[in-house]
Amino acid sequence: MSDSARTSTAPRDHALPDRLHELATTPGDPNYQRLRHTYCYTGSPALVLSAESDDDVVAALAHARERGGPMSVRSGGHGISSRSTNDGGVVLDLSRMHAVEVLDRGERLVRVQAGATWGEVAAQLAPHGLAISSGDSGDVGVGGLATTGGIGLLGRRFGLTIDHVVGATVVTADGRVLHVDAEHHLDLFWAVRGAGANVGIVTEFTMRAAEVPGVVHATLAYDARDAASLLERWGAAMAAAPREVTGFLYLFGGGRGGTSAMASIVVATTEAETAQRLLQPFTEVAPVQGARAATTSYDAVVQASGAPHTGAAGGATRSALVDGLDRETAEVLAGLLERGAADSVQLRALGGAVNDVPADATAFAHRHQAFSVLAVVSPARKAALWAAWEDVLEHADGLYLSFETDDDPRRLTEAFPPPTLARLRAVKAEWDPDDVFSHNFDVSRVAEPVTPPGR
Ligand SMILES: Cc1cc2nc3c(=O)[nH]c(=O)nc-3n(C[C@H](O)[C@H](O)[C@H](O)COP(=O)(O)OP(=O)(O)OC[C@H]3O[C@@H](n4cnc5c(N)ncnc54)[C@H](O)[C@@H]3O)c2cc1C
């Protein structure tokens, strides 16, 4: 750590312990502009505490509790579903805790701190021939993604990001620093893999990476004027594809030519001929307007841009999981764009290794669905999306919280099936009885009795 990183020009807050003053950024500080916002939200926190160690996190959390008011936890600042900034409160920022270390190459064990971005993780692991499936953006942080799910471009081959987690360090609401894994604090270990923000602050993860010497990455632009047919055929092609293939499809409405679409497909192989054969069906789902495919390394697919956060990217989003893309589901999703209820609709493939994991193994219990669906609209048109989403719900089977912005507690019952929710509420009641971690889809907001966890 450089001296300048430690030095804050913020006015000294006498209520702040000395050690926290070194970590503090307040509205008078030149760094404040860089730290106040996240990717999606503008914020005016009274205090940002940038921790550099577990002890810093403990001290910062104790101070935030004593001070009262809003408290946000931030890793990469790319949260869509919650607010890792606030107005007038404390932000506990983990971005300085961004180490990535290969602990044991033979066992593929990797230590990853929560404040790293997935682009950094991929870049550090690539020289070792290793990778951890993350989302499609290298700027997304480890902490938010690895505590919620992690639907990535190697997902069908290697599972969700949380499926790579074999242990974690958690700071609990009462300031304990716990190592959790399959043999220590099993309930917490279960909860941090799918609902981590409810039960503590995860400062680092031990993960088992995958052997990924390289991948074939393809991007295709489609003529999407018949969006329903494209979706239906895309669904069939994904369902027929082996687990080496994971594809994300992005549809955009409103342009002069109507709906347009782009696909990003990763084939977990370095064999060009195999990849070509596996990609062929995706060139037949709609007229292709442009296509590129190259053998590359996973880190080239998820490079971080490091662009500063301005809060400008915030849209209103709805999220659902679906079991497949039959004609009716495809028409409903295409209709969101055609009716102007969504600016974009994104589909991320599930299945394969994601669905090998038993539903009760992690707090992300959705282990049979085929796609995650995300619809985005400008905040001004939120009501139109919310109204149109009622039709999507008829075809939905669960929800992935990382893509949802509706804060109605009913979303929690879609995200967590009844046994998961009951167990989660019991874990929360035990580890966060004062509801300190209330800022991200707080499971104690659902009006249901807490039943003993089935363990
Ligand atoms: C451009 C973009 C692309 C995306 N693509 C994908 C994708 O392909 N697949 C996918 O699965 N998701 C994707 N996401 C969603 C993303 O996974 C979530 O928004 C995730 O929460 C972001 O993590 P973060 O650390 O950057 O977020 P932050 O904004 O830092 O945190 C989000 C929330 O997570 C909680 N949190 C953060 N850090 C911790 C921690 N260390 N311990 C406990 N709780 C914590 C906090 O409640 C916080 O408010 C994408 C998001 C964006 C903006």
C-alpha cells in the first residue's frame, strides 16, 4: 500500500477511531468523486471506509453500527439488484482487498479477495491455465457475484461461480471473523453461496478453479425482426448443445430496423474443428448479419475496462428463470421489445454443470432451469415493464436476484423456494439477529414464520 493510498485529506471526524480515519473518504476528499457512485447508482454517502484487512472490516462495521443509518457493502460496485452506495450513510468498500493468489496449482486452489474484479481474476489465472466461470463483464466484482450465484460463460461446463467456492472468510454482524467451509459453520457456508449479503461480509473466498487452457469465443449478430422465432430456435439450439457450449443472447428493441440481437458464445475447447461443429446450429437460428469466432483465453473474453463509476448505467430491471423457450414463452419475451416495455432482453444459458448440483446444496436452489432472463428499461418507463412482466411470470420458474431491481418482498419467494427461504431465515436470525445486513433483499422482510432448518 502506498502512503498516498493511506492518506485522506478528509476533515477529521472525531467520532472516527484513528485507524479508520486512515481508511476514510468523505465529501471533502478529492477521492470522493471516484468512490461515491457505483456503476448503476449515484450516491452521496457521508463516509466511505476502504478496508485493507479483515480487521479493518471489523472496525468499519463496528463504527457503522454505532453510527446508525444506512450501511452499504461494496466489492466491485456493479450491483444491479441492490445499492452498494447510499445517501448520508456509510459505505464499506472492499476494493483495496483485491488479491488473487494460486494457493495450490495441483489442487487448483485459489484465494480470491472480495474486492477483485472478475477481469483481474481471469487475468491472474490465465498464465496458470486456470479459470473460474464468472459473468460476462470483467468489471463486476468478486464479492457481489460470488455471494449470489454467478451465471457465466463457462457455466454449463463448470457450474455457477458459487459452485467453485470451497471456503470463505466471513465477518459476521457481531464482528467475528469466521472461516466457513463444509466442516466449519456449515449453515453460513451454505448461505454465503447464494444469499451472502444477508448474513455477513465475505472478505475472501477459496475457490477450486477449472483447467481452462483456452476457449473458442464466438460473437454473432442476427437479423432479429422475427424475434420470437429467433428465441424459440435459440432455446432449442442451446438445449441440444453439449455442456461445453454456453451462450448468452442479447436482444435490443427500438432501433430503426426494429429488434436486433447479438450472441456471445463460449465453447470450452481449444479444438477449432470441434468448436465449429458445435457452433454451427447457432448460425441457423436466424439470418446472421455478422460473425466472428476465435480461439483465445478466457481472460480475453472477460477483460475489465476499469472505467470509473458514474451511476449512470442504472436501469429498471426484471428477472426470471425459465425452463425453456417454447413458442409461447418466446412470444412473450419478444413482445416486451415489440411493445416497448423493455429496451433489452438478455438470456443467459443455464443447464449442464449448473444443474448437476443438488438444489439444497447452496442457497441458490434453482438447479433445473434452462435460462436466466433479464429485461432492462429506462427508469422512466418502469411501470410499462412491471405491467408487461405479469405475462412473463406465467412462464417463469424462479428468479436470480442479481438481475432484479423490484424490491417487493414477493421477489424473495421467487428467488428462494420455501425450504431454502425457511433455512435462510433461520440462518439470518442466528447470525444477524439485529438485521444489520438489511440492504440487499433482506430475507427477514418476508412475512413467514421461521421454521427450524432441515439439517
Ligand atoms: C454490466 C453488468 C454485467 C453483469 N453480468 C452478469 C452475468 O453475466 N452473470 C451474473 O451472474 N451476474 C451479472 N451481473 C450482476 C452481478 O453479478 C451483480 O450485480 C453482482 O452483485 C455485482 O457484484 P459487485 O461486487 O460488483 O457488486 P457491488 O455493487 O459491490 O455489490 C452488490 C451487492 O452485493 C453485496 N455484496 C457485495 N460485496 C459483498 C461481500 N463481500 N460480502 C457480502 N455481500 C456483498 C452487497 O449487498 C452489495 O450491495 C452483471 C452486472 C452488471 C452491472
